[in-house]
Amino acid sequence: MFREVIARAAKHERPLLVAIAQRDLAYLLAREGNIAAAREVAETARATLERLGAKAEAEKLDALLNAPRVEPPPPPPPPRRSESSAPDAPRPGA
């Protein structure tokens, strides 16, 4: 959806709207763990915001751009069967 907004705003020559949508897309990408793409979009948005004189908005992106590279955590290990959960009753036919 953000990419559609960016394309439409660019078509209508609305650079501030493009930059704000790019900013929001960057935050979404970062939350999803796609840090490289988030930084790329954030840098583009920041450059546009600075060019337009929206320094406060540009500075808000600094936190995202200066964040340490965070990798998503590995998935948890599969649950271990404890010996106390093993069936004690003999199996039929054994």
C-alpha cells in the first residue's frame, strides 16, 4: 500500500507526500526485519525531507538510520519431550 501511495504522489509531483510515505514504509520494513531495505528507503526519504526544508521530519529518521544492525532472533528450538511425559502404560500387544 505504501508503494502505491509513493507512486501516486510521485505521479502528481507531491514530494513531501512521497517522503512521508517512504518514511512510513521504512519503519514498516524495519519492524519486519528487512533492515537493509528500510535504511535505503529512509535515506531517500531523509534526502527529500532535507531538500524540502522539513528538518524536524528528516531528523526523526536518524534513529532508524543510526540504529545498530539488528538481525531477527533465531526461531525457538522445538519442545523437548521430558521423560516424565513418556507413557508408562504398556502398549497393547507388547
